[in-house]
Amino acid sequence: MRIALFTETFIPKVDGIVTTLCQTVNQLEKLGHQVLIFAPDGGFDHFQQSRIVGAKGHSLFIYPELRLAFPHASIGRAIVEFQADLIHVADPALLGVAGLYYGGGKNGGALHLPLVVSYHTDLPKYLHYYRLGFMEPWVWPILRKRHNRATLNLCTSVAMLEQLQQHGIERLGLWPGGVDTDRFQPVRRSPEMRARLTEGHPEDPLLLYVGRLSAEKEIERLKPILMANPTARLALVGGGPHHKHLKQHFAGLPVHMAGFLHGDELAQAYASSDIFIMPSRSETLGLVILEAMSSGVPVVAARAGGIPEMIQHGVSGYLFDEEAEAIAAIQQLLPSPALRETIGLAARAQAEQHGWKAATLLLLEHYKAACEQQHIALNPAPDSARPNLRSRAKSRLRKATLFSIRKLLP
């Protein structure tokens, strides 16, 4: 199969979406499929064997690390030359609109191709962390219009699937993320990494957070948790727009801001910690939680979004609503190496069920279903009913809109 993949974020940026797409492309290539990637220009023309068609990006004013790119006229030609069988758009914002134009809809778009759209970011919820919550009533109609053009919409968790369903988004399927169980495993524990993350105090208990340092992650919630465990230290692995703010927020506390870690170093960081803690209540899934679980580390995480679908409370980790519940779980875990080991082993066993190959095979089943469904849509039953005035007006407006888009995307 030949897949044209559109994404608003890709390498060299580091986040859960990029990890998901990179691992997916890697697995698709191993399974003999070909991928053409459309993404904001990051200075790379290939990822693995897949060509990247880069588009000039512009920084988002509320999130400078995120660079959004506009569609350009050569996209259609590139898809045709690639001879794509299907278009997959991850979180369509600007660049992804081209994918929506060329695929999906009643007739398969301008190029008559099936369209799969995957939902990775709880954008309506994110708005509230940037003082833009007033925009939520206007955002859902836009999301609904875009997603309902897709042949199939994929969600990373049941919680997100139900949320989209409640807001009128149709043709939904489940595509949970995966984890590299070979890289992230308990044997990666490293005395040197532990000394580094504890700033030379490896004997102290170590709490770990991995992810973006941004408002929607609610990392500030960790301060009372850390203060309630005065012997513990906290390491924050990652970067983002809240770096300076968090440095000030945790001033005077044993917090090490380790920056980005990659590959084996990241695996060592997980395995060398005592507890992984995730305060975010905006996770559609939370791949870092799976990575921690795969590393055999007990996880204490917010009971929100897709997180509860990964953790069996009290067995493979702990869930909390209020900080007091997180404090109680940590104070139960820290004095008991035996309990941490038991929880860690259960977490590892659960993570082993979520390898990237299995996730990609499921995605391919969704691709096949979309191709079959779009073929049916391309041959609809004739409609003998005469359209009324309202439907004719809508049809003319739609044709005018498509004409305008064609001027941008010939």
C-alpha cells in the first residue's frame, strides 16, 4: 500500500505525535508499504526510506516550538506522482487541509482517494490552558466539519472516541499507540543516569516526569506532591514554552531540569527512577506512560483522558484525581522496594501487549476498511428526490468553496 501521510508536526520536534508517526512509518516500511510524508520543513528530506515533502513553517505565537505550515500548490502533483492509495492526516490544522481536499468526502476528494484522519490532541481542552477557552464552542463545529469529511476517524483511546462521538463526529475507530518494549525495559537501569538525574544524590528517592514543559501538562501540580515527600527528588525530562516558568516555580526544591533525552539515554532515565508521575489531565493516551510501564517503573498518573485505559489502579500503577491521592500513593510506594517491584512487573507485563508492530497491523486493517468504504461511497445509489432551494444553495456554496481551494491547490 502507498500512503500519503500529512502531519502538522514531525522531526526534529519531539513529542508523542512525532513518536507515534515515526514508529508507525518504521513499521509500515518493515511490512513492505511505502509512505510519502507531508510536514513542516524541519531540515530533513527523508525519514528512514520515506521521502518528506517539507512546507515552510511559521511559529505559533502561543507555542513558539510548534511550527505550522500552509499547503502549497505542488502537493497534489506529489501525491499523483507517488500514486497514493490512501491519505492519512494526523490532527488536520493548516497543512492537513490539503489532505482533506485531495481525499475523503462523498467522492473521495479531488483525487478520489480514501481519507483516514487520526485524532491525537485534545485541542478544545488545550484552549483552556492558554486562556482561550471561550473559543471552544467555535472549535467543535470546525473539528466536526473536518473529521466528518474522513472515510474513517481514528482515536487513540475509548475516552477520546466517546468524546468525538458526543460532538457529532462519525465513522470512528480505535487506534491505540504502542511502545518499543525492546528499548524501554528494566535492564536499562543505570547508576550513572540515576546520579545525573539526582544531581549526585543517587541514594535519594527519584520521581520522574517525561514530556513537554507546557501549560496543558499541569506540571505545577507536582510541587505539593514533592513538598509532601521531602526526601525525594524530581527530574523533569523534556522542554517547552514553560521551561523558565517551571524553573521559577520549583526554585529552592530538589528539581533537576534535564532537558530532552533520546534513545538509550531516555530508556535509562525511565529505568533509573523509582516512580514515574504524570499530572496532565489532557492526554488522549500518554505514550510516555506506556514507556515508563515498559521500563518496569510504577506510574502515578491523573485519572483523566486515555490514561485510565492503560493502568489498572493498584495493580499496574495508581490513578489520582486530587494531589492528596498522589501523595498517598507515593508514600505507599517509596518505603517499599518490594511493592515497587510488584507494581513494576505488572506494568511491564501490561506494556508488552502494546508493541508498535501490533499497533501498525491494526492501523493497516483500518486502512483496508477505509479503502473498501470509500469504494462504496464512490458508487452511491442515485437520488431521485429533487433538491429543495436550501440544498441547492448549499451545493452552490460548496462548489464555490471548492473552486477557491482549487486556485490554491491545483
